[in-house]
Amino acid sequence: MNLSLKELGESLPKKFQAKQIYDWIYHKYATDFSEMLNLSKNLREELQSKYAIETMEIINREISSDGTIKYLFRLVDGRTVETVLLRMRDDKFDENGDVLQQAKYTICVSTQVGCKVGCSFCLTAKGGFVRDLTAGEIVEQILAIKRDAEIGYERKGNIVYMGMGEPLDNLDNLVKAIKILSDENGLSISPRRQTVSTSGLSTKIDKLGLMDLGVHLAISLHSVDDEVRNELIPMNKAFNIQSIIEAVKRFPYDNRKRVMFEYLVIKDINDSLQSAKKLIKLLEGIKAKINLIYFNPYPGTTYERPSEKSMEEFADYLNRRGLLATIRSSRGIDISAACGQLREKETLYMQ
């Protein structure tokens, strides 16, 4: 799972066997080399002794009334990470049972066990940083969910790297995972269907941009001035708002698309119309889309969820002045909605 097609081919007696193995893993969802009957018995045994297809197991899942599924995976070292399947749209059928419109889904993927960024509103940060996930562990989250939810390999979906961890803090493994996932011999998920959401490591935004992979960029902004952002995201002291905006302007982007700015709205912290006014000025000259997100409270937090009225007023203010803004519908609110909450519950249960 951690090998690109090229790397796998270089380790085999015949390079074409790599495509056969990729077909078994990514198309047929094989979980054991013994299933790969078009390979010789000796090769299957050798592969079984050298590699592992499954390196994590689903130890918990919570299913929301809206179809959202939050998964908790246990890794080989006993650590746990969360991944979320968001069902954005169901299949639509005609009177004959033929598919009129395919379901649409997004998988929200973790890139680290814990996180170094230390956002004050984030439950993941409470446990500190443990380690980076390997490229294989990033890829396997998607494969395991598609297998578990019975989503065929040909159903591409969208991938968002915004689960546990800061994706750009694990840049090498992130990039390798993006390339493995986009390989046409595997899941064939185009980079244009993959979004990297970052808290704003401006120097690494530049590094990612120089690779020109074709992925989309989402910035977890959450504030319009450095004083408030320093409180919410301590990393802002090293990578302030202006450095992030400048890096975004340098990032190679499809002119038909908009740069996504995620704005977590917290009651009485960043939900005023004064903040909305500053946001318009800050993003001047950028083809941007603002995704306003309700803060999901969790036990122990001092932050509160904003009212629907304040969210709507904030969005209306931006839209009336030409800055495209949408309010993200709160999905999975009846389960462990905040990132890290299911992991935290499991940890408490195990104590």
C-alpha cells in the first residue's frame, strides 16, 4: 500500500505484475495476496512475507442520520486516527431502476496521529503530536472506507486532507499518497478531486505549489486579524495572515476554480460583521470562496456554536459585496462531530 506502481514494479521479477497487483488491491479490493490467483504461488508467498495490504483496522464507526459515517482506525502501533465518509448526494433512479444521477461523496482523510499546530478550538490538538502517517496509511483510509461502504473503485468521489493533523507538516508522505491515489491503474482519483486543507504553513504552500500537482488548496483561515488568529492558531505567530495570503497568490491554480477559505465561526470570537468587512478587504484580488463552518462544541471547550442568525447575516454581508460565501451544512452533528471526538471517546473508554 505504501508503494507506487513504479516502486512495486522494480521489486518484482516482471514489471507488468505490478499492474496485476494494483488491480487486485485497488479494483477488486483484495485483502490477502493468496487471492491473487493470476500470480504464481511462489510469488504470492513471497509477497505475503514482505508486504501487508491491510495495516489498520476499523475499531469503531458512528453513523449519522444524514448518512455521514465517522470511522476510527487502529494502526499497527496501536495508535488511532479518524476518517469521515460524507454522503453529499444519494443515487437517483428512474422508473425502470436505471441510475439518473450517481451518488456524490467525499472522504475526509487524516495525515497525522495528533497534530503540532495546536489550534485552541480543536480536540485533536489536546492529545499533542505523536507521528506522521505513512503514504500507505493515508491511502489505506480511503481504500478501507470504499471497501466497507461498498463503493466501487470506479466511483471516484472527492478527497479532502483535513482530518486529524496538518497535511503540509507531512508533505512528503502527502504528495506520495496523492500520486498513488491518482494513478490510473489504481483508484484513479484525479488530483483535481483532491483538496489539501492547511492551517497556513506558507513556506510549504509554496513547496506544494512548485510541484504543480493539480490539487486544490483550502486555507483554514478562521480569523481576519493576527491577534485573534494567534489565540485560535498559535502557529500564526510563525506564519501570519499576510504571509499566507501572499503564498496563496503564488499558488498555481486552475483559473476556472476558486481558492477555498475555511472560516470556522465561533460565537463572539469571529462572527461579527466587522470581521466580515475585514475579510472582504483581506481577500481583495483573490478569486475566493468562503466556506463558513459552524463550530461543533465538544466536552470541555469554552467556545460556543454561533446562532443561525449570525451565520446568515455574516454570509449575506459577504455575498452582497461580491465575495462568494456559503454556509457548510452541519453533517454528522448527532454523532461525534468535532474532529478527534470519536478518538477521544475511545481513549476514555479504554482507560
